[in-house]
Amino acid sequence: MFSRFFINRPIFATVLALLMVFAGIMCYNSLPVAQYPDITPPTVMVNASYPGADAETVARTVGVPIEEQVNGVEGMLYMSSTSGSDGSYSLTITFENGTDIDEAAVEVQNRISYADATLPTQVKQQGISVSKQSSDNVLFLALEGDESRYDALYLTSYAQLHITDPLSRVKGVGGVMAFGGGEYSMRIWLNPQLMQAHNVTTSDIQQAIESQNMEVGAGSVGNPPDDNSEFSFTLTTQGRLSTPDEFSNIVIRSDGNGMLRLRDVARVELGSSSYSGTAKVNGKATALIGVEQLPGANALDVAKGALAEMDRLSEYFPDGVSYRVVENATDYVSASLDDVVITFLETSLIVMIVILLFLQNWRAVIIPMITIPVSLIATLAVMKAMGFSLNTLSLFGMVLAIAIVVDDAIVVVEDCSRLVDAGNISRKEAATKAMRELTGPVVGEVLVLLSVFIPTAFISGITGQLYKQFALTIAVSTAFSGFNALTLTPALCALFLNPRKPARFFLFKWFNKGFEKVLAFYSATVKKMLKHPLVAMLIFLVIAGAGFYGFLKWPSSYIPDEDMGYFMTSVQLPTGASLSRTQDVVDRMSAELRKNPYVKDVMAITGRSFMGGGNTSNMGGLITVLKPWKERGRAGNINNVIAYADSLGATIEEARIFSLNPPAIPGLGMSSGLQMQLLDINSLGQQALMDAITAIQDEAAKDPRIAQVTSMFEGNVKQYDVKFDRDRIKQLGLSLDAVNSALSDYMGGTYINDFDEFGRSFQVNMQALGNFRSEPKDVLALTVKGPDGGMIPFSAFASVVPSEGSPSVGRYNMYTTASITATPAHGVSSAQGIEAMEEIVHKAVGDNFSYAWSGIAYQETQSGTTISFVFIFAIVMTILVLAAQYESWTDPIAVILSMPVAILGTVLGCIFMSQSISIYTQIGLILLLGMSAKNAILIVEYAMDYRKTGVSIRQAAHDAGVIRFRPIMMTALAFVFGVMPMMFATGAGANSRIELGTAVVFGMALNAIIGTLFVPNFWALMQSINEKYLTGLFKDPNAPKAKLPANSSDTTAVATSAAESTPTSSAATDSSSSTATGTSSTAEADSI
């Protein structure tokens, strides 16, 4: 026997345990810490700019060529792009989980190069960037200064020059971005009137700057083959200019009238490359610095290293400049993990109390409390080897593994304690005898649990990643637990397990009396069920049917929303509203939000949208960071604060304002809610999309399942179209290219080349002064040089007429799209919300438009059959493993028939707690399948052994249930009460703990209360079928006849078995110091 070696050599068993502990401790500090495993689909971002172009032009000339080439890149799930009226273009390609993001970025870059020939020259001149996008923003820092001395441009430029590069070198940092005031640019502000007076065009100025602001390799003197030179010198020239004065002195032309310099027709200043947006923190202009972590990096170490680097850099900040942490994502991670650790400790304490209550022997309690940490700590080493991290899911697995780990130890300790309490054998003999009985069940339990959990490692996508670390963490701890149950636990039992003394403590006495009654009721109920198997099976079928029906029909969801410690507010003013108007509304909203007692900081951004509306002057947003969870309590939960923000937004009539919780999994969309893309598959145009959204919103308002439908999409809004008379242009001897260039230079701005300053290169941009481009009629006053050298105004060949166009154009998988966010009504699950929105879209727009889901909604629609596959595969694997172990096809069926009871318990828990069936519920069900099978194995194994001694099928089933009732209930109660703190969790990550805790507590409780009643009946039924039909089917007619076991009417065999074996008498010993209950059980068994 395997365990005998360790029973005889306890020090060897202890050394093995210590080695496992040391390995786990050594790996602990190197395990990454994160909120979730690396589950977010990898993404690649493409950015380009077409200065002066409107959104539709950008989409048509930049977006379409690039997307045609990128479409279908290997591993792509979907792609979405936004073209803004400021000439910006942004494309995000989302790839399948497991895609090598470095290879994907290279492949995207290569494909974009094929589109290079068709892109506008200005786009190529600006450059196209391809970058790996990280969804893990660790920090948001604010660089602040005295507003009278430092503006946002200075602060942002200082951050770009002196902070972003050092932070990028911190270990684990994936990227650093500073924004708020733009970056430095040499701005050439043109005066069209002066240029007309001096007969100067924009092309003249561009050529002058290009020719006088350039680097030249001047060469050297004294180099070979001049053999007469004794020295060699390098020659240098002024090269690029660097100051506004130097640029102002650029000579545009020189003639008999003197030199015309740039300052004569333009104002030159060191300004910003963009004035399309601002950033403030708590109402104060600032530079925001975002820090992202590399995939797989330890978030806590990244944040700690970045803040340490900021402290070092702050020593060199200019006087009056400082930084502050606005948002630290690791606060949520730390708070969430701390709460899980507290739950872990609470679970351990509760388990210890339950064990003590049952065994009433401190020595018996100490043994499992030693083996629990050995198994769990050793698991850390395997987690490191498998590339896991300490995250919400793996720690959930560790918490729930306590019940599994303690179960293996309880089974061994309880049986050893039962034998020791009998007083006939020594501790070592009791341990040896117990392991002779238990080795098979322990191995079977471990194999079953492994067969349930390991298949989840092969599920693809985000759902598979969510299952994987949870399930494999439990699987590994189970394997270690099984090993310790065969080695360390019996060795410790043989060392210091003493007989239990009669109970004196009143609580123990009260418990023993109560348990005697429960055991007697269980024994009587099992006896009745065995006498009426058809009635029992009918009741079971009703329970199973109710469980499966409830699981299929009860509302489901993907991931519950969480209190992440911050939320986002979107602000949208009427189309065409200026940036200053938007800034005013955002400032008012920020000031009001800061009055809330639960709000810590408010970041305010204008000129861009969080919700995919593009970068336009009428858009803005706020990120409200809340105080720590413990300071807020239940009254300050994020839903209440969001409701407060919505009430504030409703009071500001000139803007549409709404607030949303961020997604529970970073990277899956910008907010919670259901994100839909409405696709213009028939190319009906922007206005048709706007009308469709309005129709969808009207239809959704009638549906009680949907609370609201929001969209930042704007259809055709007022614009102005500059119409050229091409015939007239030809008559005047002008070229259309020169006319278009002049219009773009004046109104849109043109990037010319670069200048050097502060050790960096920055852009040189020219554009008309603001007062010459404030009204549409200003276009007609612009001039272009004619063939005779005279200046011809635009009014001679152009007109400006009102028109309509889109401020931004979104595209999704090659189609023009409008992004929609739907929020399900209270009590409506996300799955029901998805179904409702699909019905609403079909009613509202018919076949004119199509739709696609994105973000979390996309993942939910893709994971529809995953749980069914997992359940079926787990059940099949359980049957195969047990069939191989028992050499029987019927005994495994008796084990798996106990599983539906747990499913009903989980469904009832969701109903009672008003929860949907989320992925955490499904993960809990996977655990329950293993636990219910594990409990059933204990009864089935004992029943099989009793049957082999000649006991009748019914008595074997009854006695197995009675003898194993105590350890099963001990495990079940330890599990239920140990996990119960998760059901009442608060703070960071509470909703996921609540949903997982609800599933396993209710499922395990019902399985312990009802499931254990059915297992003896299942085995008796399967064993009867096996002996009556299957044995004869495969019987060899030439084999010698074997003596059949006694049948159910053989009362002599029953009596003999009852006398020779110990199940009933030992049941009495376990129940209390009195043998009354055991005698009763024996009498009941004999009467079956």
C-alpha cells in the first residue's frame, strides 16, 4: 500500500511537504499581480492625420484604402475606425486571444504599406503610426503648476520632454502618453491681407521656409587626397532654425524694393500643434500623464516603480510645478485582492470551527489545518510554472480550494479518528487500516475533480481564459491535496491522533444530540427511498427537470458590473458648438461633481468623446474618481454616485449628459452596457443612419426591458461647401491644384517641416490668423496668384453655400457605422437586453441596416454554447475515469446522477438573490459538479465494498450512506459556511464574489441536504441493473459458476455482515458517545 511507507516514515512525509511549501514561497514574490488574467483580446492601433480635411474626406481617402488592405489580417476578430472633422483618423484592429501582438503589428504595418501609393501626400508627410494598444492603464498622473506662470502647453511639453521617456524605461511599463495642451509647434500665423498687399502666396512662404530651415552636410577641409594639409576640420552651417525670431527673419524674396521677410506677412510664435482640446483636473488646467503596463507585468510593481521614478524626477521640476496621482488602477486591484485574502482567512477560520464542531478533538483539527496550507502554498509554484498571475480568478480558486483540500484531509482524519475511538488498535494501525479503505476513494475523487476542471483549459477566447486560471488553480491544489491525503495526513494521524474524550462542552453536547436526530432522520428517509425506488426516481426527475429548466430559462449575463472606483460622463452640446461653450459646460459639471462627498477628483476633457463620437468641438467628457471603498460604504456605491451625476446632467439644458460605469474587464469597450454597431450595409448615408438611431431609440422607449439607448452619433449637420467654377478657374489661367492648396493652407493649416529645440524635433505649421477664418465669407477674401503675377480673390471663381455633412465618420468591418450603447432595465440581464435590442432593431429599421455587437456584448454572444460544452465534457470525462477505476459502467452513473441537484440549488440561489446566471455562476457550477461527484464517490465506494462482503444491495446502499453521512456533512458545512462571506462581500470586486459565492453556497447546500438522500438509491438501482442484466450479458458460458452475493431477502447474510463489519456500529460511535443511534441504524438496516 502506497501510504504505508509514509506512515512508517513520517519525517520523510514532512520533508516532502516542506519542500512543496518552500517551492511555493520562493515563487510567490515573482508571481504577477493583476485584476484579471491576460484575457483582453490584443489590439493594434493605427493613427493618421489629414490636416484640413473633413470627416467624410478622411474616411474616403484615408480610411477606405487602409482598411481594404488591413481587412482579413490573420487572427482579426473585427476592426473599427473613426474619422474626425479635425482630419484625424484612428483604426483599432481587435485580434483573437492568443495572437502574437508583435507579429500582428508587423503584419498590419506591412499591409498598410500597400495602401501608401493611394494615400494623400499630406497624410504620408504626417506619417502613419502603428502601435500595440494596451488596455491596462495603471496610472493617471496630473502635472500641475501655478496657472499664472505655467499654462497647459508648457506643462504638457515639459511632460513630453522630461517625464515620458524616463517613465517608459521603468520595468513593466508598456507606454506613456502625455496630453492636455498639445506639443510644441512653430506656428506661422498668416495675414492674408498683408500677403495680398505684398503679392505673396502660401506656396512662396512654404518654399522660403523649406529652403532656409534645413540641415546641410557641409563636409570638411584637409581630408585626403590633399597631402599638404596638416589638419582636418569638419564644416558646419546654421542648419535648422529654432526660435520664433529666427523664423521671423526668413527672407521670402529680395528685389529692388528690399527684402520681404516672414514677419512682414505673418506672426510667428512657439505655440501648440493642436488647439482642438483641453484637459483639467478639479477645474485646473493640467497635463495628464497616462501609464500603461506590459502584458504579464506585475501591476503593483509597475505602479510602485513609476511613482518612485516620478518622485525622483520631481526633484528637478521647475519651481511651482508638482504632480499628483489622479487615478491608480492598482488601488482597485489591491483592494479587490485584499478583500479576497480576507475572505480566504475567514474561510479558513470557519472551516476550522466546523471541523472542531464535528470531530471535537483538537488534535484531529490541527492535522487538516496543517495540510491545507501545504497544498495551497505548493500550488503557487505550479501557477508560476504555468504563467499564471495572482488575480481575482486564481484567488477565487484558492479560496474555494480550501473546501476541497480540507475534504481530503477530513476523510482521512475522520476515518482514522473513528478507528482510534473504537479503542481496539493503535494510532499507526488505525492509519494503516483507514488508508487501506480510503486510498481508492481518495484517488477516485482526485481523478474526478481533475477530469472536471482540466478540460476547461482547452476552451478558447475570453471565456476560456476566465475558466482556465480558476479551474486549473483548483485542479492543481486538488492534486496536491490528494497527494497529501495519501502521505502527510496519515503520517500525522499515526503520530499524534488520540481517542476522542466524551463531550463536556455544552456546545458539543448540543451538537451531538442534534446530529443524532439528523442522522436518524437521514437513515429513515434513505430506508424509505430504497423501499420505493420508483417514487424516489420520480422525485429526482422533477428536481433535475426543475434545475435544467431554471438554468436555461433564468436570465443570464456575461460579467457583472463592478464598482471600479471611477466612472465616465459624456457631454455633447448641439452640433457646431464652439470649444469654449463646451468647456463652460464641462467646467460647471466638474464643479458640481466635486461637491459630492464621495468624489475625490474629477478629470475633465473637451474636444473629444469617450463614447466613439470622434474629436469635435461640441464633445467633452469627465472621469470622476471616487474615494476609497472603505471610506464610502454602501451609501457611496458607484451606482448612487452615477445617479447623482445623471441628476446634475439633467439640469444643464444646453447639453446632453449621461454617465456610465466602465466595463468590468478593461479593454472590452469604453463603458458598461451593451455596445452595438449599426451598419449602413446599403450605403444610405449619414442622415439615414441618424434617422435609424432615432427610430431605434423611439422603439426602445416602448420596451420595458431597456432603460435607455444612447449614441454620440451625429448625422448630417450644418456645414459650408466651397464650390469652384472650374471653367472660370481655367479662364483665369489658374490651376485647380494651386487653388486647393491655398484654401487648405489658409483654413486647414499645413505642416511644412521641422525645427529643433530642447533636444527634440517639432513641427512647423502655417495657417491663417484666427480673425481671417472666423466666418464662411472669409474664404472669398482669400487670394491666389494669377498668371500675370497679380492676386485673384476667391470670389472671382468660388462661392460658399450652406450644406450638410458629418462631424465624424465611424466604420466597422468596412461599413459606415453608428455606435449605440444600450442599458438594460433594472432586473433585466444582459442576455435579455441583447435579445431585446435585436428585436428592437429589426422592428425599427428592418433590412435597411444590419448590426454587430462589440465589446463585452460581442464576447457574450460568442460564448453561448461554451458552458454546455464544458458540462457535457466534464460529465463524459467523469464517467470514463470512474468506469476505468471501477471497471464498471453503472457505478459512474450513480455518481453523476447527484449533479442535477446542485444545478437546482444554484438556480434557486440566483432567484433568491435576484441575480442573473453570469460566467461566475457557471464557474461555480463547474466546481459543484466536481464536489457533488466527490461526495457521491464516498458513498458509492463504501457501498461497493459492502456488497462484495455479501451484504444485500439495499443494506449496502443504506449502510454506506449512514457511515459516510458525517464526513460528507462535515465537508459540506465547512464549504457552505466557509464560502458564505463571499455572498455578503462589499467594496472592490464585490459583485463577482457575490455571484460566485451565491452559486456555490446554494448549490452545495441543496446537494448536501437532498443529494445525499438520492445517492444510495442511485447506486442500488444501478447495481441491480448491473447484476440482473449486464452481468449475464457478458458472462462466459464456459466459466466456472461463482457463488452469488446474498440477495435482499437473505437476512442471515445481512445479520452476519452487520456483526462482522463495523459500518453501523461505527456510525454509532461517530454520532455520539452513546451507541443508541448506531443500534437504531442497525435495526433499520436489518429490517430492509
